[in-house]
Amino acid sequence: MDWNAVSALSSLATFLVVAASALAALLQLRHIRAANQITASLELMTRVSNPEFQRVLQYVFHGELDRKLEDPEYRAELLKTPVDLARHPEASLLATWEQMGSIIKLGLTSEAAFMDTTSMQCIAAWNKLVPVIAFIRRARGSQVYDNFEWLASRSMMWEARHPDGTYPKDTPRLRLEDTLPE
């Protein structure tokens, strides 16, 4: 028996076992990452659909915030740390969008999944909150809410690339009957 051949076969077998283990580990990491992305995506979707978030949206989008921003004392409170979230629901909304921007920017969840369901809401929130962001940035600098800005910018880019949505072109549309009166 040639001991060199046995040693070579043993080295080859060891290499194959190590390579198979590395491949299995990579596949496992891929599955773990996918599971984490699903969890993060579900958490983001849960956030934007919970009743408290919806209450804050009502406050911001239906005129109450606009009325409050006319008051210099109210605006000054926005610069305090921490901001009183009970008095300033818009700060809660800003923080939520800032967190979502960070999570997506860091790749902790799928940008495409977020954009497909939430890009228009992000753009609307950005447009509505620009006066508040500009006011706070005047005092604190451009880094404030920069993750929200990044997310809004990415959302605008997404919408420009998908002006008709993302409905698959190879799937026929269903017939809709518009039966509701004007």
C-alpha cells in the first residue's frame, strides 16, 4: 500500500467534508437572513397599520398639525429634547419613518417589498412633514431625519421607475365593474 496515495485520498476526503460543511453553512445563513427579512417586513407593515399610527396620520394629514404649526410656542417645543410625543404626534411619525429608513438602508429588510406596498405613503408623509423637518434642521443640522429623507428619495425613484405599479405584465388584469355612484 502506497502511503502517499492514502495521505492524498485522506486530504481530498477532508477537503470535501469541509467544503460541504461550508456550503451547508452558507445555505443556512441565507435562510436565516430571509427569515429575518420577513420578520422585519412584517414588523414594518404592522407598524403602519396599527390604530395609533393611523391616529397620528389623521393628526398630520387632516389639518390639525397645520393649525398647530402656526403657533410659535408649539414650533419651539419641537426643538426640545425629548419632544413631548403626546403634544407632538408628528414627532412620533418622523421617528417611525426615520427608523424604517434606517432598517431598509442597512439591508435588514427588502427595499423592494417595502416600496411595493408603502412608497406612496412615504412620499406623502415626507411632503407633508417637510416644513417640520426644515424647521428642526435649521437648529440641528442636515443629519436630522436623513434616513427618512433617504427613504423618501428612494420611494420617489421607485415610483418614477414604476409609474403603472408593479402588476406582473404576464398576468391578465381582472375585469372591474365600477358600480358605485359618483
